[in-house]
Amino acid sequence: MGNTFFFRWEISVIEFLQSHFVISNTMSQLLAFLGNEAVMILFFGLFYWSLDKEAGKRIGAGMFIGILFPSIVKNIVMRRRPYMDNGNIFCKVEAVKGDLNDPLVQGFSFPSMHASDSIISFGRLTEQKNGFLKLIGVLLPLIIGISRLYLGVHYPTDVLAGWVIGIVSVTLGNILYDRIADKKTVFSLILIAGLPGWFFSKSNDFFSSYGIVLGLSLGFLFEKKHVGFSNTKNIIRIVLRPVLGLLVFSLLQILLKICVPESLAAGKFATHIIRTLRYSLSAFVTAGIYPMMFSVTDKLFYRREPSKPLHKS
């Protein structure tokens, strides 16, 4: 299943990287981790839960576009991964689950969502005044993109397209969030624009992404109406909140997958519904209900000032 097309120079680039460089399994897994959804959740959570709630939602708008629409493009183009059709290219990703040559399991190749996600997460560092942070914001997406070529899972044009989509997603998300006063409208527009993907998408990418966007959007509304947490200036809490948030999201994913496995569904569409609901519920709880814990956990760091003695006149 899927389409095979590439430029000859793309094969040459991948073959050169795989034959002249050796990246350890640990390093390749680290680079893969830096470009996946977990890092985006940490980066988004750092702002939303810790530093600036509104800035977090603004980042979320770009993140929504950046994870939803590349997954739609993947299902339109349906490009097979390089190692699937080129005998001299090997898949160097460790612990691949399922059939290595099934695009519906491994996902389609174009565009690279690792490349787009790395721009959405780390590209914002280029907006900082600190020169070192700017450099990190350029180098990390570059290294992550090149690593996808070395691993044999993407063509160079996949990575280039991913970088472009990441830049466009951040820019468009900023424009929508800054120019539309009603933030519910921003998230509703993104969800509505993504609806056509339900009619033709076949791989898991789209349904996972749609679930995350739907869940976080509902979580934002719930939090605003029923929770109303405050950001923090305590360095421990700044770090702890996004880390625990990622842990909550990950544990919910595991528990829901065990309790309601996709194998229970009769037919592909029902399977996609279950996946979407699983991601949606996990994202909703993480964005809307998890912040209820802050009023409890913050007491662990609360330090009562010693009472001052009364002075008689």
C-alpha cells in the first residue's frame, strides 16, 4: 500500500549517511524522543502550567496546526518510507512495533512530523534574546531532521517539508491567536478544518492528532470555567508541573489502551474512533483536570513566614 516516488539524489544522501556515520542506539533513540509528541507536551506544559497560561494556549494553537495537518497530508500523499522500497537503505530505528513494511502501522513518510514537531518545540528558542538559546533553536531541529535520514525512515524532501510546515504552523497559530479575540473560535476553526481527514485518512497519525487537539481544546475550556489555576515562579514547581503532566498523559494512554484495546473494535473505522477517544480523553484530563492538583501539591512548597512579635508602645 502507498506510493513510491523519490529523486535519485535523495537515495544517494541516505546511503551516504548510513555508510559513513555510526550513531549509537541510545543516541538515535534520544534524537527520536526529542522530536516526538512527548517533548511538545513538555514544552507546551512549561508555558501553560508553569510560566504563562495564555502564552501556552498561543503555543498550543501552532502545535494543533503542526500535528493535525501534516498527518492529513501524509494520508493524501501516502508516500512509502525509504527502507520499504530501496534494498540499500535500512531501517535503523530500534524496537519497531508491528509489520516493518506496513505503512498503516509505521506511518507514511511525507512529511516528517519529527521535523515539523522539532520546529514547533525548539524553533521558538530563536525568539529569545540569548544567543546560545537561538543557536540551540536552530541546531536541534537540524540535527533531528538529519537523524531521520540516517535512520532510513524519511527522504530529504520529507524533512524539508516538515521544517516548512513547522514554521508555517507556528506563524499561522500566532496570527489566529492574536487576531481572534474569542479563543474558542480559534480552536474550533482548527478542529473544523481538520474534519475532512476523517473521510480519507487510513494511518493512525491523523486520529491520534485529532484526539489530542480535541481533548486539549475541551480541556482549556474546562480549566477556564472550573479550575482557574495560577502560574508559578517557584523553580521546582516550574519544572515539576510539566513533568508530572507528561506522566499523567502517558499513564492514561497506557491504562486506556489496556482497558479498551483497539482490537475490540469491529472494523477499521471503529478502531480509529477508539484511538481518537483515547487520545482525546488523555489530553482533556491532562489540560483540564490535572491542574486541579496544583492547589494540593503547591502546599508542599508553601513556606509560612514566621509571625512577627507584637511590640507594645
